[in-house]
Amino acid sequence: MQPWSSYCPTVKVNLMTFLVLIDDHPGSSDQRNAIRENHINYQQGFVKDGTLVVGGAVLDDENAVIGSAALLRCQSRADVKRWFKEDPYFKSGVWKAIKMIPLKIADDLFQP
């Protein structure tokens, strides 16, 4: 059986996987929309190097954006915090709080 990381060749091996949940500050949707392009440009490097596996907006029941979620491959929680604090959404006051949840991927579920 191949390890989970082999299904994403750009993902670095021997790193921790984190589910990251981020709350937006209430009323920050205009600011979020205004700097979205900067946020996307910042994140593209992490996609290319395999750090950011997947990410996107978290929606409420009315489909309004209330935060973000991401799956990251990093060496430590400190790396996740650095990724969070350097993002334009955090620097501009869109992102408020982060929750980092370490994951153990179920390799046996992801077989070709």
C-alpha cells in the first residue's frame, strides 16, 4: 500500500498534516473581498511547494463567508502559525482566530 503523500507528488514526506479552521472578524467581508487577490497570490507559493493541500472559504447557513479552512503539510504548529500570521487576510484584520487540528491520514482509505 502506498502512503497518502504519494498521491500528491508535490507534498513533502515526513511532515505533519493539519486541518486549520479560521474565523473571520465579524463585518470583515468588504475587506476580505478587497484583498482576496493578494491572499490568493500569497497562497499560490504554498500550493506549488505542497504545503497547502486544499483550502477555501467557510460558509454559514446563508452561504455568507465566515472564515477559512485549509489542509496543510508542515513540520510544526509554529509553521502553521507563521503561515497564518503572514497571510494578507490576517495582516489586514480579516482573520481573527485559528484552530489547528493535527491529523493522521487514513492511508488504507486512499488506495488506487
